[in-house]
Amino acid sequence: MESLYAPRNPAPLYATPRNPQRETRGGQVAKVMKAMGNTPMPWQRDALNVACEIDPRTGGFWYDTVIIIVLRRAGKTTISRGKLTHRALTTQDARMIYTAQNRLKALKRLKDDYYLPLHRSPLDMFLTKPRWRGGEEAVRFINGAELAIDAVKRESGHGDANDEAHIDEAYVHRDSMLEGGLQPTLMTIVGSQMWVLSAAGDTSSAYLKDKVDLGRALIDAGVESRTCYIEYSAPVDSDPNDVETLLGCHPAIGYTIEAERVMNLRVNTTDKTEWERAWLGWWPAAKGPPKLIPELAWKKNFVPTDDESWQGTPFWAIDVSPERDFASIALAAKPMDVKANAYVEVFDRLDGTQNVVAELKRLREVLGGSHVAIDGNGSAVSLKQDLEDEGFEVITVTGPKRVAACGDFYDKALVGSLRFPDDSLLNDAMACTVKRIIADKAFVFARGRELKDISPMYAVALARWLYIEKREDAYDVDETLG
């Protein structure tokens, strides 16, 4: 029986926008897919056009990480196969790795979903004899390129440099162990990419949840990064029993699957939560709100505590909690890493305010710097005169400047362009920080009697704002990306 529902080609709920200023190889990958008998669906063409944008400086792919969260039976295997095959056909001696839930699943996919479709297509002329020897399985190409599988274990991916790595069915991974093994092998190859593909996960899908939190945060913030994020899912306030909800989020309806069959599965299942995960992209209810900055993004800013991480004259900030029970002192300075926007560090969090000025005076004697930022609407205002009496130049940050300090710190931390130590004081403060919306998307860090102390977060945000305002060697970090 013919389906009642024609393709809707719904837009993704979250998506990195296409940058028309950059060329793309998306059309080439689409041709490879078509040659293997899989005419790309509109969502696949759109995703490839973004994911395959080219860095005009290097000629390699712009995005080093591509995260695609899409619903069941939407065609993530065919888009992965097309991308890996394009890499093999266009890159002499390319090394590629594919992983799935486990080694047996990966091997089955390598044979059934990668090798056989290639072998049966006109692209067979570019293949040579595959290697099926246990532990060394690989699809091989006449130009020396190889697509191998890897086991899901701590040493996964270690060894030779790789041009591309695809982590399929990422929802099964409980931690980032696999990625930790793969990422270093991609670092020395210009234009290398890691793809993470999956349907939505469940309460055990810690690795994928971190990726989703990061991707959504990047899209919401509107900041450019080297991560491409595309997610097809239904708004959580939609009616799961209404076929319109399915049609409005599943990009393969009318192409490879029928809406009637999917809705019939819902009627006949006792596990509605699993159906909603698979077909609407809904995660089980979270136990609490996500962190202000996803952990994966936050950790990209870490520097070893024993490294020389900053130089020049520091800029200081003091922040005092509303109840005046804590006071934090932070520094911002020019980072040693030329690709970073600023170096920040929390030097101390003191009980009360009695010794704050004396402590900052001691730090100045050791490290230098006489500029100090304070929140002009906060409790630290009471220290202004004492600081000035000690020769500090005090800058009060209020109104739009406070909004900029919070927003700019958030944006730079989100894309990993700040540098700071792995410090429990700052980490804990970030975990407790939430946004208070001022207007539209503008916000400040919320605080009040019912909230935990976040003075370390405010201190580093204000210090960084002051450094950006007063530094003499101003530069745009975005020009150094890549």
C-alpha cells in the first residue's frame, strides 16, 4: 500500500550553519554515494555540504570533528560509508578507522555495509583484495588506502597516523576512552576528521551526552568552532502520539521508511521511552540541568600546572559573594599559546573580605600588575577605596560591560580558546553557574542567596575582560585558528 505521507525534509533541531564563503566537497561525496547505489537524501546532502567545507588556508577539511545525531533508519551508515570511500579515493595511502558497538559488530559492518556495496558497484575497480586475517581486517584500495576496524579498548587507535576515524553507534560508550585513543592519531594529518554518529542515547550514554551538550551549546551560543554539529530530533514538548511529530523530525520518512510503520511500532510496544529515543531522539529525563559549559569543552582549556602558561603584566580581579562570606582573586594575562585568547587563573578564595586587599598587594609584589576589576553591582565595591589607597587602579564593571564579560568568557571557553589550570575551585564554580537572561540571548552569571558561591567564575571572567580591554598587543584569536 502506498504511504499517505510524502517526504517532508524537516530541518534539524540543531545544526551548524553552512558557511558560503568556504568551498565544500559535499557534492563529491554525494556522487560517491550515488555510485554505490545510494542517492543521497536531502538531509544527507545538507549535512555533507557543511561537514565537508574546506579550510582555504590549508586545503583540508575545515571541521576536525563532525557529530551527527540522527534517528533510527535515517541513513547514517550510508553517509559514513560515502565519506570514508571519498577519503580513500582522493587520498593516496589514506588510513581510516571504523568502530561500532564492539569488534564483532564493526567487522560485520565492514564486510556487509562497506566492502560488499563497494564490491558490487562501479567503484569496485578501485579496490584490491581485502584483508580478513583476524585482528588485521581492512578494506583496501589500489592507491594504498585502507579502511580498518578497531576494538573498543583503552589502546584503540594508538599507532599509525590516521586521516579519518568514524565512531558509529556512539550511544553505547560510557566514557571517552575510545576517542582518547583515536584523537592523537589524527593530530598530524592536515584536514583529518573524526566523525561521531549515533541515535540518541540513554542514561548510560555518558560519552555521547557530553557530545550532545557541547554541540547544542555551540549552536545556541552562535560561536564558530572546528566542531560541526547536526541533530535531528523532535522538540521535547511535542506530542509523541501525533504522526506530525514524527514527520517534523525524521528526515528519512518517505524515502527509506514509512510513517505508518513507525507509528504502528509505537502502538504495539510496551516500552514507549525506547521508541521515543529511537524515533524522536528523546533522551530519558535528565537528573539535573547540564553544566553551563559542557565538560568536554571546558577541559579543552586546561594547561598543565607545571608549564609556563602566561607572560607579561597580569591583570587582576576580585569578586565577593553576595553574603560576603567568600572573596576570590583571579589573574588574567597573555597566554604562551598563541592560539589562545587569554590565560586566567584563580589564585585564592578567602573566607570573608578582611584580608583580600593585603593578599592582592602581596601578589602584586611577586607578579606585578596594578589594574583590578570588580563587579560594580556586587559586594566587592566596598573594597574600592582600600584598593585605591594601596595604589591599585580599580575598574568597576557594570551594565553592558558585565554582560560582555560573562558572555565573552562563555564563548571563548566553549570553543577551547582560553587557557587555565585544572583547578577544583574554578571547576566547582563553573559546575554551579547558571545563566540569568538579561535581554534576548544576553546574560550574566546568576547568583543569590539560594545559589552556591561562584565568585571564582566571576573573578576570572572580570579579569579576562580587563585584560582584553587594557592589553597593548591586541589581536583576534579567530585569525589564528587552524
